[in-house]
Amino acid sequence: MKNILLVEDDPEIAQLLHLHYKEPNYRLTHTYSGKEGLEKALAGNFDLIILDLTLPDMDGMEVCKGIRDHKVSAAILMLTSKSEEIDKVLALELGADDYVTKPFGIRELMARSKALIRRSEQLPQQTTEQAKEIVVKELVIDQNLRKASLKGARLELTPKEFDLLVLLASNPGKAFTRQELLEQVWGYTFSGYEHTVTAHINRLRIKIEADLDQPEYILTSWGIGYRFIG
């Protein structure tokens, strides 16, 4: 059973998603309020949070930030009626995993939301048993179970944070530009979203580095981008 939280003040959209998430393996919880949505997100165990940008009491960006500040790792799909690039960039920088711009087709929304759920649980294709687990110092990354731990304690990573960590750790010593990371982790091939990478790197460092001024795992390659210790 996959648990989905919908934070949306438009009753028509809410009713539409209720109809499409009637499948037996999905449970949809809905709230019209950003404040209540944040409370439910922090208290519940959701696989996906569908979050509207424009809410009557709290801005969707504020809700998204609150969710990530409390280290909730559920995938977040942002709904926005604005087409400006800055809104999309900011949503991704705050920790959203994807976005859909209104008006949207229900098939696109369902496909994007289900893809996020699958991505968070998928078992990557591996060529050898050794490739399933990456161990560097006290950091252990299990690609098969899609989990990472530090000093034996599990890290609460979002799907994109995990994918970013795996890509870097799978290529120790290799310097990636922000654009390369954006293309390989997010699938965006156009410029303007590089700050999204920086924001995710910063969140990863907060979770895995003991000293942010002297990182042990994710290093900065000046003039290029980032690399994993190697």
C-alpha cells in the first residue's frame, strides 16, 4: 500500500485525484490547508507528497521547506499554476523532486507521481554483487535496498539526494560539473537549474559531513563542480 498526501485547495483537482487513486494499492490523504498538510507530512509515513504551490494559508514553498528541514524523505511533486522558471528552480532547490505546471493532463500527473514512487523503491540493475554496496570510511550505501547509513545510523535521504550520492560515490575522484549532475540525476538538459544541484549538495553535506568546513566525502572541485573522495 502506497500512501500519498495531497495538499491542494482546488476541490476539482482533489476530486480528480481521488478518482484516479482508487486503485487498491494506493491510499490518498487530502488536506486543503498548507499548515495541516505540513503537520500531516511530519506526523505520517508517506511515499509521495503532492503539494500545490499556491495555498490559502501557507505558501507551498514554505511547506516544502518545512518538510525538508525536518528531514522527511518522502518524494515531493510540486503543482504550480505559474510558468516562470524561477518558481520551478526554487521548488527544486527547496527539495521538491519534480513539478507539474497547471493546467496539466491527468495522465501526465499520474505518470510523474507513480514514477517518483517507483524511483524511490526501485532496485538498480547491477553487474556484480560488489556493485550493490559502496563502503567509504563510515559511510555505507546499499544500492539494492536504496538506503545509506553513517556510523551505523540510517540516513534519511530524499530520492534525489540518494541518486546524487550514488552517482558521486560510484565515481570516486571524478569531478562533475553542476550541469552534468543535473542531466544525470534530474534529467534536465537545459541550463538555469544548476543552483538546484548546489542546494542538494549542501543538504547532503549537512547529513553526512561532521565538519562542513572540511568535508570528508563530497569535495568541491574549484572551477568545475563536485567530486567524491577518491
